[in-house]
Amino acid sequence: MHLKNSKIIVIKIGSSLIVDNKKKIRKKWLSSFAKDIQKLKSKNKKIIIVSSGAIALGCKKMNYNKSNLKLDKSQAIASVGQIELMNLFSQTFSKLKINISQILLTLDDTEERRRSINAKRTFENLFKLDYIPIVNENDTIATSEIKYGDNDRLASRVAQITNADTLILLSDVDGLFTKNPKLFKDAKLIKKVSNLDKDIKKIYIKGVTEFGKGGMNTKIEAAKICNLAGCNMIIANGLYLNPIQQIEKKNICTLFESRISKLHARKKWIISSVSPKGTLVIDDGAKKALVGGKSLLAAGIINLSGKFNKGDHIKILDTKNKEFARGLSSFSSEEINKIMGCHSNEIEKKLGYITKSEVVHKDDMVEV
Ligand code: GLU
């Protein structure tokens, strides 16, 4: 199974895995899931969990019925339930000495470049600190216009911004079927989808939709986002104990295989930017380093024009003012003005805070 080669894995769990239909918390299941996470950690995998359940647990605590809640009330209830959810994770995971953190995201946090880079850095720092981020939508402030709407979409965006290798959507079905398996006995599980647009046309999606909160359509949308980012996606049944080990052992699931590499996907996206926000002119030494596959450091920059934020697209020119690369700047133009020409160990003093030393990372750069 693909997990063996995956370094960063995002796992999404739906509310129905946390609370059953009799409103009982599935503690035994969560403990088995924690064991799966421990096992993945022992293999040096970096894990992000996207968990629903804030509204379900809030309703349980406050005695409300989830099905007929208005949005504003569910926002208030989510703020109560989110604490319950995290307490549940904290109690369960601390037994196995797994550290956890909470990240609540709103649509703009992944859709807007600058904010998504900030979020990405937080994820990376948590990995370094050996804490597992547990993500949910910031339901208490998200209204319909600024909402992901379902955690399938949220999880795919998280996978995209963190450059994950695999996203696992733990659902209440074994995967994607040729027809709705609850209605048709001859429905077959599709093990692998390697050409999403083509393969999906062969499936009678309409009859296959109504499972879980997001349904099968949102899962397919999530697969599109992942696959374009070079990330594989798996839909599997999370109702079993030790759901991740089940996937590895039994391979009962649907794999949406991305046909492009993560790096290729990223570079294609960089090169296709229609309006770079600024330009950097770099010296011959820096150009040589870049052509040799290195990142761009502040020391090699001799000129700057335009006004841009961290994460924006920029052009890179040589001393003859010829464009030879494009990339994403890890600094704003204001910051670059202060650090241009400086050696990396002077950056902190110039800016007054610690940052990374590459102005454009090699993975964020394409030669034109
Ligand atoms: N964010 C919601 C919650 O935690 C759930 C959204 C979903 O399940 O897709 O209750």
C-alpha cells in the first residue's frame, strides 16, 4: 500500500467515527486509532489529523438535536463541542504519550497565499516539535460564504498546503463503488482510480452520493484537489478498529492515484502565474548557484522592484535584466529591501526576528 512511501499523511475522521448514532462516544475506537498513529510515528511519518465532531459533541453535551440546528446556533454549539473534542483526543492520545495541538482553520487560511504559507510553517514547526496537529474548521466564525462546508474539502486543502503525500478520508463505507452498495447488490468496490476525469464518467455517481456528511461528491472534489497537487488520496472505512492498519493489511479501500509528482505540480503552478508581483535582480554568482539547483539567498540579490507579500510570485532576472527564473518569495518586498546583499547570518539582526534564510527556496523556483 502507498503509505509505505508516504512521509506526510493527512487523516480525516468524520463525526460518525467519534460519536455513534446512539450519541455514544466511540472511545474504544479512538484508542485503537491512537495506536495506529503511534505505529505510523514509529516509522517516522509526519501525521496531521483533521477531525470533525465539534458540533456532534457540543449537541451531546448541551442536549440538542444536530439535525435541525440553525447555522448561528451550531456556531455557538461548536465552540462548546470543540473543547470536548480536544479533551477526548488529549485524554486518549496522552495515554500513549502522543503530543497533540489544535489548529482551527477558516477558508481564507488555505485559499490566500500569504496565510497558507503561515499555516504551512506552523504545521512544519509542530512536526519539528513532535506534536500532532489536530485540525478542524473554525466553525464558530465560519458563515456560509467563508466556509469549506465539509471536512473532506478542508482536509484536501490541508494536504495541498502541507505538501502531503497521502490523504486518507476515513468514511463509513469501504470506498467508492460502481453503484450505491446500500441499494445495489452487484455494486463493486473500485480499488484504484488513476485517471479521475475519465474513470469517474463510468460511475453512476448520483446513486453513490449520500454517505457521511460530505457525501461521495465532496470526496471526489477532494480527490481532484489532492491529485492536482501530486498527493494520493484514499477513501476507506473508518468504522473498523485500527482503521489505518486495516488499510495496510487488507487493502479494502479506493486509491485515487496522482499521476504527477508533488514537485512537478508545484512548479507547474508557479510557472503558470499570470502576473508576478515583482522582480529581483541577482548577481552572476547567485545565478550560477540557482542553475546548479540551489536556493536563492539574500546575499545574491542586487536589485528589487515591485511591492509584494511573502508567498507572492516574482520574476528573477540576471545582471543583463534577462528573466531566467520564476519563484515564490519567502519574504515581502519590504523585508528584502532591508536584507538585500546581506549574508544569511545577518538577517535576524536586520529584521529583528528569526526567519528562514532562503529568499526563494529551490522547490519554489522554476527556470524559464
Ligand atoms: N466541522 C464540523 C464539526 O466539527 C464538521 C464538518 C464535517 O463533518 O464535514 O462538527
